[in-house]
Amino acid sequence: MAFQLQCSVPPFPFDQIDLKTWNKIIKRQAIEGNTKGAFQSYQQMQESFTPDNFTYPVLLKAVSNLSDRRLGLALHAQIAKTPFRNHMLVQTSLLNMYSFAKEIVDARKVFDEMQVKDIVALNSMLDAYVSSGNMDTAIQFFQSMPERDLFSFNIMLSGYAEMGDLDSASKLFNEMPQRNIISWNSMILACGKHGDMEEAHKVFDEMPERDVISWNTLIGAYLNNGLFDQVIMLFETMKADKMYVQIILRLPQPYLLSKSQDVFCWNALISGLALHGYGVAAFKMFDEMMQRTKPDDITFIAMLSACSHSGLIKEGQALFESMDINYGVTPRMEHYGCIVDLLGRAGFLENAYMIIETMPFRPGRSVLGALLSACVNYKDLEIGEKIVKMLLSVEGEDGLNDGDYMMVSNLYASCDQWDEADRWRAMMNDSGIVKTAGLSSIEVGNRVHKFLAGDMQ
């Protein structure tokens, strides 16, 4: 397979790994987004074992995430030579891969070749038509399906919603034998896309239960229809809902306890817009805010973050330069970090480096890390090495953490400097630093459950 791979290998001898363990390794790498590592493991596995029906679906999912059509075709060609080419799970995974790549003709070929078409395969083909915007064919396929479930109806409902076809969405919604929260959220989206915000709010009020997506969909519908005053009113009426404030806007508890109705609430709303990429809306909120109260340093952190997440380069630069002159807010380390991140994400690495060099105070790890991350993404070794030297002068070699070591190693790896990349990883190991595992948490039934990266259970 013409696919150059450079990544880590399992930390134990290959001859001690059985097929089940290989599949677990490949699955873990795919879930972590290490697609190249998953395919390297796949190649190494074949030295001792033949892939099975558990191997191929994971690899096909990884190909979908990578959006590499040539790799997908090569993998399909390999599968066609195996006994698993007619396995239902493998065929459904192939169908989903082509669907994700918008290769609907190929997806249909896979579907037609399936000897058994269960409800999962039917829904996958239906989703392929809907996701590609081919609603006419989707409607015909939906009507011809020998069986349907709740997922089938929700796929069609989401298609109507994305089109803003409120009449068709409402008709299908009323015909559904059962509904879940996804069905209700799709109806809010359909109303919003159609521009009927009165009906959208009515659907929201009638929901038997709501989740974070319900709130986001309603707020997004108001924003997309330019009803910014209503967004503010909605925020005012719902800010007492702790789930809303904490999950939608991702704000700390002190904001919930604040009695201030002024800058704190405005900062919360702008931060929420920034987090979800509504940069233009954040600027409109900023203009509304200026008519009622003065912005503070937190406001500008939120605004610069909105620019960064929305790609508003010129607007972000102008805002940063006007902070002190027009608003009397002196830029702090956090503001410099935001503007460096903004320029770095957009590829203006020289500009970002000049800002760091002309800062009125010594750059911190967060500022340097923002530009170093951009250097990794854009494979700029020259500026990257300058930042590494700055980082060492600020923190010292003894002050580096696992993130610093990994970032520097990734910089050299991105530029094919593998010896230097390995040297930095070795330096981290020699210093006794262990890479911190990723941690996620979820609250279920008033209990917080934590999960570490690599957990297999």
C-alpha cells in the first residue's frame, strides 16, 4: 500500500501479540486519531496474522476520518480478495466510508452487492443520500424501505431540517410512531432554517426533555436569523439554569453566583458565541454591549478568541491594537496569547513572532506554546527553533513539562527531522517525565465518571 508511515509501535515484541490484541491496538490508535499508526499496526499484524471482520471496519472508519480516497480504494481492493468481502459489518463499513467521502455511486454499488440488507445497512444507505443533499432519491429510498426504525425517521427529519423544508419536516414529525430528543432538536433546526422562530420556540417549550444540543440549536437559530436582541433576552431568562450556563457557555461557577447584570453577563454571552465559532455575532454583541456598559479585559479575551475560532484575522488585529487607545484596557499576557494564536492558526507565523519579540514583558509558556503549535501545523522549522530557544530561556530545560517535550518532538517530526524528534522524546524519558494521559468526564445520575485515554473497558 502506497502510504508512508512514521509513528510509534507497540511497546512489546510482535511475536507475543495475538490477533485479538492487534485488533485492540489498531482500534485504540484509530479512536485516538492516529490513523497512520493504525495502518502501520495493520501492516505489521499481517506478518503473523490474517486480518478478520473486526479489523477492517475499524480501518474503514479511520479512512473516513482521514478523507483519503486513494487509501480507501486500496483498502477496499484488499478486502475484495478476502473471505470477509461479503461480511455484513465489513460491507456496511465500506458503505459508510464511501458515504462519508460523498461517493454515493460507489456507496450504492456496495449496498446493491450486499446479500443481506438489515436495518443498519438500509439506514446507512439512506443517510448517504441525505448527507449528500440528494433528498429526492432519499425520499424514494425511504418509501421503498421494507422496514424502518426511529433512526430512519430521524435521518429523513434531519435532511428536511437542513433544507429548511418545514412543511415536510412537520408532516413527517407528526407521522412518526415514536420520537426522541434528536427528533425534537431536528424540528427546532427546521423551524430556524425556515425562519419561523415563533414555531421554533414553541417546539422548544413543548419538548418533554432537553439537552445541550437543544439549547445550542435554539440559540443558533436566533443568531442565524439575526435576532440578536432575542438572544440577549433568551440568555437573561435562562442564565439561572446552571446546566445551561455551565454546559453551553462553559463558564466557571463564580459567574453563576455573581449578582451583576452588566459586564459579567455580556462577557458570558460573548464567550459562548466565541466558543461555538459565531465570530460575526460576537462583534454584534460587542457593539450592543458598548451601548450599555464598558468592556473589560475579559471581554477582549472573549472577542479575540471569537476572532481566532472564526478566522477573522484583520478584525482581531484591529481590536487588539485598539484595546489601550480606544478602550483603556492594557493588553495582558492572555491577550497576547490570543493574538498570537489567531495569527498562528492563519499561518502568519512571522507576524506572530514579531509580536512575541516586541511584547512589553517576558513571554510565558502559553504564548510560546501557541506559536510553537502553529509551527508544527505549518512545518516551519526556522521559527519553531527560535521559539524553542525562547522556551528554554524562559523555563530552562529542568522547567519543561511533558507537553513542551512532545510539542518540540512533534515540530521536528513534522519536518521529517526524525533523529531530533527521537532525541527530544528520549530527553523527556531520561528526565523521568511521563506523558499525561488524556482525561474525560461525564455526569450521569449526579455522579461524575472519569475516563483515561487508553481505557479498554
